[in-house]
Amino acid sequence: MLLPSLREQVLHANQEIARRGLAPHTFGNASGIDRSGDRPLVVIKPSGVDYATMTPADLVVTDIDGNLVEGSLRPSSDLDTHTLLYREFPQIGGIVHTHSEFATSWAQAGRPIPCLGTTHADYFHGPVPVTDPLSADEVEEAYVRNTGAVIVRRFRRDNLDPLALPGVLVAGHAPFTWGKTPAQAVEMADVLEYIARLAFRSVLLGAAEEGIPGYVRDHHYQRKHGPRATYGQS
């Protein structure tokens, strides 16, 4: 069986989607990529398989273009989004797609999540971006692949760093998050849902959507992720 260690990581990330309540039923998926060999290989959740019964052997291995390498089950229906993001964002090693309630609400409203406080700034260096809606031609041509394309287009347009902003809202759809590992990707999915919930309530209470001052946002992000970070243990 190929990539047993990565399979375990991806299985755990998928199970965490369910355990943390980030997607009902079999919604959502997690994947990871191994870039160490001659060709990168992706491990991803099989389509429609229950998180509770899934095993490492159930996971599907493809190449970075989505061609099947190993597995007897169909891969996630979102495979082409994952593989495009891996090709375009070579810094990332894991991707999670959820339908968590509050983050999905912002996505369905087509609104970015404003950086209203330091909790947000500790993880996302600015508002969580939202994509443009897919056009009718994009949906007809290749809906799943073009979901990845509108994500990449959003990041390229404003020169956004996918490591500083480890997630995005696909307009009318739901969030995708990522990290250097599948575990980091699912942690970002959990954090994204938390800050989406905080932002929703803060806006209802009258918070101005321009958010906290940039110098506060930058300080909090840099103290956790910058070259002179002071958060955690060395």
C-alpha cells in the first residue's frame, strides 16, 4: 500500500472534520500531498464514504493531475479542486474542504470575513477572502476544476500569500482551508469556523467591518508567525 504514513494523516484529518462538527453526513473532504518522489502523489478521501467507517486502505491515491494511482473507490468529487491548488500553491501540503455553518454562511452571502479582532489576526493576516462567482461557462466546462481556478485567481489578483491567508470562501459554496500538513489544514478549518461565528455575531452587534487597526492586526499575526515570533516554545 502506497504512502501509509500520509494515509494515516489524511484519515485523521477527515475524521476530525466529523469530530469537530465541520460538515454534516459525508460532506467535506481532506487530502494530503507527498512531494518527495519523482512525481507528487495526492491522498484523498473517497467519495461518499462515512467518516466513522473509513480506513487507510479506503483512501485514494492520485498523481497531481488527478490520475488514479492506487485505490478501488472513486476519489472525492472535489479532487480536481485539490489537485489544482497543489499545483498552484506549492507551499501547501494538506487541504480541507468543509461546509461548516458560519463560514459557509459568509460564503453564501458572497462576503469576505472581516478581521474584527485579534483572534482572527492570530491566524489570518487580513480578511478571509471570498472568490468571484463561477460563470455559467466555467460551471459547464469543468465545475470542480474551475472552483480551484477562481480561488487561485482571487489570490493572484491581490497578490495574497496562501500561507498568511490559509483559507478562502468560494462564493455561494463553502470554505477551503490548507496548511503545510493535513493536520494544519483541518486546524485552519476549525479556526475559520470559529472566527466566522465571532464575526457574524460582532457584525450583528454593530462592529464596523473595516475591523481592527492594521498595526494591531500585523502585531498579532507577526508575534505568532513572523521571524521574531514569541508565541509558543522554541
